[in-house]
Amino acid sequence: MRKFLILLAVCGFFGIAKVAFAADGTISGTVTHAADGTAIASLTVFVQNVDTKAFSYPYTDAAGAYSVSLAPGTYDVSPYTSTSAEANVTFIKKTSTITIASGETKSGQNFVLTRRGSFTGHVYAADGVTPINSVSLSFVNASGSTYGFSYPTTVSNGSYTSSPSPSDTTQSAVGTYTLTISKFGYFSAQITGVVLTGDETSITQNVTLTPASTITGTIVDQNGAALAGATVTIAKSSGASLYSGTYTATTNAAGAYTVSIFDISTYNGSAVSDYNVTVSKSGYISKTSTLSITADGTALTGKNYTLTLGKTYSGTVVAKSGNTPLSTAYVYLYKRNKVRSEIPDYTATTNSSGVFSITGIQTGKYRVKVVKNTYVNIVIDSLNIKADISGATHKLELGGTISGSVYTGNHVGIDGASIAIYALKNGKQVSYTSTIADEDGNYTVSGLKAGTYRLKITTTDYVTQLANVTVKTGLTATKNLKLTAAGTIEGYITDKDTGLPVSATIRVVGTSIVTSSDANGYYILDGIAPGKRKISVISYMYDVAGRNNITVKSGKIASGINFTLKPKQ
């Protein structure tokens, strides 16, 4: 027992000695404003050991004073850049590296912080008086966000305060900014060249936003009953793009709609414009009209429309052989009372049972086209739709296919070669379809009616080639085509008297190869077969000119084939 007490006394003695040896040091100081020397209260001071990365968080008191007890070592001391005691204020960051020994007190470790320059202001409605709440603003330095940025939001009275901060918070954010302002229901605005002139300053920048214009009305049927689910599309007559200028709404159970005209994807816009209005609903004939908005913030009411129930054209598409239903066949209707176009006015696709149905058709005469991959298209030149038509049957014949490759003498595929397909009728060729060879020179044309076709293969660097191919129903005819490298002729066309460029038509005689000279009088003729060639030059105000025996070589350019044209007398 006596030995234990002696041991305890010895340990206690050395324990007390160790505490005295490892007594903490102290770092203290004040944090004040650079502008007037006043205290910065309630500011966190971050203190971190350089070696161990251990850290402490003392706070400044009302007098701006801070104090922290620390173990011996070297510390980075850095006040935070903001304090809850000063709303909307940020400071330029400062850091001091301080070393203390055991028991050492280092007072006077003071920091003088500069308030970062700021923007302040209000966002108002177009009247310049009514505040707008919850508006998103962004300040981005013209040299990039790294040099300064902030994203404030307005409060209930429309005010905001923003202190842009660069990525390096020890740097000033003084500079030129782009200000972007956006809120749903308003046209976004953007202001460039907004200058933050200095720190310890506040720059006032007020903004007004252009409000949406609204268009309202109701959609009814021919009996005056409300049409729910009708779509109203309003598009600018010009200048519309995928993301701006087009607005849509859907009618509710009462047939009512509201379209708001505003744009948050572009800046400094306006609703003032002429618009095209399209009203549509499945089964009804669409209606179009125009309207104009003459002032922003306008409310156009009573824009009502009546839709008439359209006619229906329905039936089935089957294979000619065996009457098997054909799915994914396309049935197109084209109005005959307008300029012919490949864009159909109405479209339907057959289901797994080969059934199709087109609704909402306006009465009148139509051209019908039925298309399915690998089958021969059929066209009904005139179909008069006066009432609903049901039970129509379209029978498609399985087509034949032409497939092959287009290649050079070294059996290298020719990418992008154009293959035109002509049907031969009564000794004449009639344009039928066309395709483009892929990057390996391969091509395929399917859905061809049985018969003989002529292929015309053209490409800039090779001689145009013709080939006849016979196609049989349901079979593939292979046609590989080897092209010969073509030559080129180029030169200039000028006026004999003045030497000035002349616009003229230049043709390789005996071929379909033709071109025109440009503003400098320069012309170039590609795709010419090797050999002796003749070209002619024709211009409205000049005598015809030409040249024989021009030597054209494969893959070569015959340059300097120039002409000076004599003006007509």
C-alpha cells in the first residue's frame, strides 16, 4: 500500500509538470472595416493548424475582438467573408500565417477588411412602379464567371442586393458585368456593360420587365357545344424558332383557353407582332386565322372559334397476293385544289390488322398515296370525299429490289454517288425514284414494280454511267457499277472590250454537263469523260463562243480554258 501511494504521488508530480510544459498559447486581435475603422461583430474567424489541419472557430464580439487558445504551432488565420450582423455584405478575404510557442500570447493580430462592391436596385413591372417579387437575377463578369458572379433574387418589395464574388475570394470583383433578369410570365431581359466601379461602393441598377400579353377565348363545335381538349397554337408570323415565338394552350371542360405570350429563353423580347392562330382537335377540321398584338401587356379576349366535325376515310391495306393485312403502311391524302406537294394534308398508319382511319377531313377532292417498305406504292389520282368513307381496301404488290455497289477501278467504294432510277416506258425514261450510295459505295432501292429500269450514276469526280436493270416481283437484282475517273475543265469568261467578268452558261457539247460562270467570270465543269471534248459558251448579250478538241484526262484538270466574248452588235 505504501509503495502504491508513492507511485501515485510520483505520477501526479510528472502529470502536473507535463501540463505546465504544454501550456496553450493565445492569438487575439480585432477585425474592423477598412472604410471607417468600425468593428465587424459576430464574424467567424477560421483558424487552422498548417501541419495537423486541426481548426477552431472563434467569433468577434461587439468590439470586433477575437481570441483563441491554441497548442504550439503555425496557423492560418482568416476571417470569414460575411457576417449575420451585416446583411448583403461580403468582404474581400484576408489570411495571416501566425506561429506561437507554448504559453506565448500573440495579441494585435488584427484584420482590416474591405467591403466588396455591390449592386442594388429594384425590379419593376413595365409601369416602373409595381415591384416584382421572386425575380431571378444573375451578374456575370464580362471576362467570365471566374472573375465575378452572383445570383440574387428579389424580395417582396422588388429589391435585391448582390455582391459578385470571383472564384479567388482574395481578389476584388470590380469590373464590367452582364445582368440577366428572368421570371415566369415576363419577357427575360439582359443588360450588358453594367460596371462595378469599386469596392466599398454600391451601384444602383433598377430594371423593368415586360409582362406577358394574353389571348383568351372559347372553342365550340358546329352545334355550339364546348370542345374540351382542343389545341390552340399561336405562332409569330415571322421570326419564330423552335424555342421561341410559338405558344400553345389546351381548352378546358368549358372549351376555354388562355395563351400567355412571353419568352424567358431570349432577351429583351416583345409580344408586339402579327400571329398565326391554328385551332385543332382530333376528328375536327382545323381552323386558322391571324391576329395582331399592338402593345405589350395586352389582354385580347373573345378570340372564339367554331370547329366543324370532319369526314372520315377508313379501310384496310393488304398484300395483293393472299390479301394478308399489312401493318405500318402509310396512307396519305393530298388536297387537289392546291399546288402539288410531297407534304400530305392528312396521314394515317395501319395497325397490326392493316386497318387505317383518317378523321377530321375537309370535304373535297384528294390524291391518295399508299406506301409500305418493300411494296410498290399505289396512287389514286382523285378521290372525292363528300361524306364518311369506310371499308376502302388498298392492295399492295410486293416489289422487287435493285442492290449493288458503286466503286473505282481499285474496287474502292464511292461515297455519296447519286443513283437515279428511271422507268422505261415506250422507249422513254421517266423519273421514278433515287438514292445515295453509302460511305462504302453500297446502295439499295426496294419496292420497285416488275419491269426494266435505267440507272444513272453521277458524282463529281467520276464519269456519269447508265445501266439497265430488269426487276422481278419479290426478287433482288444485283447491279455493281465501276466508274471511270472523270476530268475537269475550268477557266474564265470575260468581255472582249472591257475585260470584265461575264455571266454565261458553259456546256460540254453532247452531254448534260453544264454550269454557269460566277461573279468573277470563273467556271468549272466536272464529271467529264476522258478524250477530246467541245464546249460552248452562251450569254444573252454576247455572241456564242466555243472551243473544239479540248483534251480531258482522267483525274486531271484542264485549266486556263478561257473565253473573251464579243458583245452583240
